[in-house]
Amino acid sequence: MVLGEIPTTRVPGRLQQSPGHLIRVAQQVHTRLWSEYVGTELTAPQFAVLLVLALEPGADQRTVGERASLDKATMAEMVARLVRRGLVLRRRDPADGRRKLLALSQNGAQAVREATGGVVRVQRTLFEPLGPDEQLEIVRIMARIARLEPGAVAVMTDARPTLDAQRAIGYLIRVAQQVHTKLWSEKVGTELTAPQYAVLDALETEPGADQRTVGELASLDKATMAEMVSRLVRRGLVLRRRDPSDGRRNLLSLSPTGQELLHRSTAGVREVQEALLSPLEPHEHVQALTLLAKAARL
């Protein structure tokens, strides 16, 4: 497979109409591209923090967290890690001992410069399935789903940091995914995660399908799917048996308990999808799903 080439997967009709599922898959595409083009030394959220500091040196920790769309606990842990790595300098605000002021170290500034080319390639590759007008439109739509103002998104477009939301599609996808996770917790709860729901939904669509097919339908890689199925089997939600015609294949089906939980969760899942799209006008919903499906390579 060529670097940056993302395999497409087939998705059941219901998942194809689920903005939360499409955002999750688009985020998976972004994560894979980031690993290929930027590497593992800096995660996307870490780069966001460093980039904000390149734009606003000396900003306080709370402000940087808000700019990078990170909650207080995540931001505190991340800054501590970046300080230990020598990428960020931290000091108390002499005017207010409760505030921590942050700045890039020389190593941090170098890390931003070195990552810039890869970050730009990630953004451009994410945009590849979309035409020029669609690229502008998905940025506008995703900024609204992410509850962000487009002009406030920081990205790298060349050797210098600039504010240019039109190349920040990866950032917008990440923040939209955070919005989805929060809505899921509020409206569905913790009994079933979104990927687990996708597996159960796929099994209702294709009962008795083999594990690999279900993983493709739910847009999960082989290792994640294997671990998830084992967990769902232990919980009594999924039934697993060997294919009598091929002992290497596992055939899956919903248990009565799994089917009951799937149906019980459906109303909450529908509320999540409606809330995700609520910042958009009704006539924009179909367009949002179409553009997200393209970005997700579905």
C-alpha cells in the first residue's frame, strides 16, 4: 500500500447515516496519517499545544488548553509530560501564583519546525477525496459540529505558525470526536461504547457474519476487533462459534441480551446524532454526512 493511501471499508446503511460513526472513522484516518507523516514523537494534541505556544508565547496554561481544545485534566498531564521532555518551559505568574505561564523551549520550537512538513501533508492528504469547494465546505461544517469558530483554529501552513482554519481539518475532526464522546456519555452512558454499538449494529444487519467482515462493517482493525469481540462474548452480548467449513474463521451473532441492549441504546444514540448535527441547518445534514463519508474514505 502506498504511503498515505487509506483503505476503504463497507459500512451498513445505518452507520453510513451516523455522523458520530463517520467522525470516528475520519479520526482513525487522521491518526494513521499522523503516524505515517509526523511519527510518534509528537501526538496531534501535543503539537496543538506547542503550536499555540508558538503563536502566544508566555500564555497561561488554562488559555493554552482552551486554544488547543483540551480539558483541564488532560492539559495538566500533557504539560507535565512536555516539561519533562524539555519541550515546554513552565513558571508561576509573578502577578498571580495560581497561574502557570508556558513558553516553548528551544527544543520545543525545533520540534514544531521539524513536524510542520508532516502536519501539512496530513491535512492535505485528509482533503484528497474532496474537491476544492468541498474542502471549504467541510471545514465550515466541521467547525460548527466541533462548536468552534473557524478563524480560531491554529495550524501550520509553512515554516511559520499562522491562523488558517482551511488546513485544520485534522484538528476539527479531533475536536468533533471529543464533542461526540461527551454527548455519548451524557445520552447513552458507559454501558456500551460507540465502537461496541457499531459491532452490535453490524451483527443485527448481518447475523452470523464472520469476525473479519464485522470488523470491516464497524470500521475496526483486526487487533481492536479481536479484543472487543472477546470482551463482548465475556459480557454475554455476542455469541461466537467456529465456522464448520473453515476452522480459522469465527462466526458471530447477537445474543438475546446483546440485542436487547442494542435496542435499548438506540434512542440515546439517535439523540447523540441529532445533537451532533444540531448546529447545522436541516438542509445541511445530508451534505455533512456526504462530506464526512468522503473524508473517512467510506
